[in-house]
Amino acid sequence: MRFEEGAARAMLEDWVGRIVLLSGWRRNVVALLAGALGSFAQAPYDFPFVCFISFPILILLLDGVADGGGAFRARILPAFSTGFWFGFGWFAATLWWVGAAFFVEADLHAWMVPIGVVVLPAILACFYGLATALARAVWADDLGRVFALAAAFGLMEWLRTFLFTGFPWAPVAAAVMPVPLLMQPLPYVGMVGMNVLATLLFSLPVLLVGEHWRRTGLALLVLLIVAQAGFGAWRIATIPDADEAASNGDVIPVRIVQPSIDQTEKWDDETRTAIFDRHIELTEKPTEDGEPPQLIVWPETATPWVLTRQPLALLAIARVLQPGQTLLTGSVRAYGEGAAARYTNAVLAVDDTGTIIDGADKVHLVPLGEYLPLADLLARFGLKELAVLPGGFEAGSRHELIELPGLPAILPLICYETIFPQEAAELERQVGLILNVTNDAWFGDTPGPAQHFRLAQYRAVLAARPMVRAANSGISGVIDPYGRVTDGLVLGASAALDVDLALSPDLQPMRLRNNIGLALMVVFWIVSLLLARPSRHALD
């Protein structure tokens, strides 16, 4: 038995040595493959164990550039290159579905596919390249390098939330939180802290190869896993059940309409009436218990016209709404008339008389999708936003609440506004629920909608508020403040979903969650600096 264990360990050390000694294009290819492997930890695959391979490989590759001498070119540039190719593999394998949006109108936009499947991953990969370069600057033996990498990735994931308009999709933290049980630390350390801890967790197996910190690495690995799962189990066990919430009267009957309209037909003049009729049909469908829902929700840009300019459409809505019912619908909203008109992507509230009683505009627009950055310059090269409106959408000036009679205040987040946890965070304590309307039909039957839904779960947990989510083609549903899906509709289903939405007025979001995460990152930087010494290879 000892001989077999010794042989296996010798084989492992041989492979580790081979990885450390890689250089040039071979190192970059292995980094690319390691990053691509890590993408399987994201939804819908949800296999986080691959990251226990991806991140140790990344560290071993960085060990191979750690003794490059004092020159900047010999030390930092190879580290950046290694992280860049790791990140390119991670994002290209995770976000390839972005290219599907350019095939909706293939005759106009298919040539832009490389922007989604190559340029976007390359831009995001630069953040990971900077992370490995920063970590290399304080590279230390064994334990120190693990803390340095965790702090550097945490910093870059935080910067991804706001630099260049921000795009914090597919964070490392998502790989360690595939189920609600594991999401429960989020309200206390925020996404920043979870990114730091997730990188540390996934990197620790590299210490099991060396001699010096093997027991420490194993102890930290077990401690982090047990702490995350144990805390999640304890927190979920303290949740009041649905019957208790119902007895307190904190329940709102909600109907979510998921029409599943094909994106190629959505703005076709010949199909607009049929699309609107489909929403009406699902809205007036009787409930199983005969009790009408108080709130009805349609997805993003559900109305195929500017609703404020369609009195007949408002009249049709009034005819299907019963007294006391309110419709929340995604719609284009116009300000002004004629060539001077400005258009926003909005959520509008319509009462049972067909009157628009409130609304809110989307603040964080999608580059290339809803507006064209550097429009005058890029238009010369034939670039055009995917939005059907001339000149695209304009952004709202600020996030606004929707307030309806007899209901708690609602925070509307349109499309991918849910993925920016720092935006509208100051409004979370003022609301009873979060509304997310989206149109993921742009991405078809790909991993995109599942990843978007998972990020919506995180926002509900962070905000400590239930979320009602209506998506044109899915995934629609209700998410409670602990990330659990109360009920939902699968991707591609065309149906109306009736759910009793339980409110949690006693549960409050933590104001300092982001600061705590940043503080944790600073602590990791300090630990890595204290442990920094002249580096050795992991096999020493």
C-alpha cells in the first residue's frame, strides 16, 4: 500500500513539475484550458469541483514565472499573460452565448459575432491578467501566494462591477454558490468578500502538493467548506415557514406572464397585435382557486408599441384587469414627439381603469444592445446598437421606486441591472420586493438565461428581499430573500404562473456588506505581504 501511495505521489509531483516548468506558448495554452475548465462551475452546469483543478494549475503556472529575476519584462509580463489566457478561457467558455444575440437579425449584425465571443472575453480577461500580475508582485512561498491571488482576484472582480460601465458576469464567487445553502454568507461579506473567499478556497489544494504547508492547507480547506455549508444550514433553518407568513397577512397574490415570444418576431409589424393578444390571453386566464391575483407582471418590453401612445391597448388592458388589480409591464416610454423624441426602456404600472399610474426607467443600459458607446466614432465603422429604435435608448437619470395602492414599494430592475449589487442598494431598505423584468430570448436555448437567473438569486439574497422575475422566454419565477425559488417557469415555456409572494418585513439588508468584503480583501493583502519572502518553486 505504501509503495502504491508513494508511486501515486511521485506521479503527481512529476506532473506538477511539468506544469511549473512550462513556458511561452505552452504555458499560455495550459492556462487557457484551465480557465475553460473552470467555466463548468457556472450555471447551468454547476460543477464547482473543476475549480479545485483550475486554480491550482494557475498557481503552478505562476510559480514557473516567479523566479524571473528583477526585470519587469521577466517577472510581471509573463504573469499577466498567464492570467490573461486563464481569463480568456474562463470567459470565452462561459459567455460564448453572447454571440447568439447578433444572429437575431443576422443580415445586419452577424458580422459582429466576434465582438461577443472574442473581444468581450479578451477585455474581461485583462482583469484576470492584472490580478495575476499584482499577485506576482508579492509572490511568496506556498501559503502567501494563495492569499495574494485571492486578494488580487477579489480586487479585480470588484473593479469589474463599475469600470467601463461594468460587467460582473461569471464571477469566481458564482462557482462556489450553486445552491441557496451556499449563498447565505452573501449578505454579510457581499460579492467582494465571496470572490476573495472563493478564490482562496479553490486555490488551497495547491498546498497539498508541497511539504511545508500541507496540513495548514488541508485544515483551511476543510474549515472554509464546513463554515460555508454549516452557516448556510443554520441560517436557512431559522427561516419562518410560508404558513407563518400567510398567517401574518404578509402575502401578495402575483401572476407572472411568460409569453415566450421569438425574438425574430418581437418587433415585426405583422405580428405585434398577435404578440399583445398573447399577453392578454395569459393575463385573463382563470386561476386554479378562482381568486384573482393582485399583481400581474409582464416581461421587459412586453408591449410591442410605445404604450403611452396606444389608447386602444390601454383600453384592452383595462378590460381584462379586475377591480383592484395592477399590471406591471416592461415597455418603451417616449419623451417628446417627432424627431426630437427620446425613448427609454421602462417598467410601467397600469391600474384597472387602463391608467398609467407610475413608472421607472432603466438606468444601466447594455452597450451595443441599447446604446452605442462613442456613437459618432463607431458608426463610421458600421457599428449599430441592437435596439430597434433610431439612436437607441436613453438611460434614466436615477433608480426610482414604483409605489402602488395597498402594496409595499417596489424596486424595479430591468434586464441585467440585477447583476450590479452596488446600484440602488440605498433603496433596498425602503421596498418590500424587487421586480426584475427581462428579455433573455435574445440568447435562445443557451447557458445565458440560467446564468442570468442565478445572478438574480444573488441579488435577492444581498437585498434581503423577495424578487418577482418575469422573462419573455424564461427563466421566470419568484425568489425568496434566501435565494430559494418558490416557483418558476422553465426556459421556453409559454404560461402564466400564479404564486403567493411572501414578504419578509423583519429581514433587513446589511448596509456595510460591501465594506466588510473590501476589508476582508485588505486583510488578505496584509497576510500575503507578511508571508512574502524570496519565492521558491512549489516542489521545494
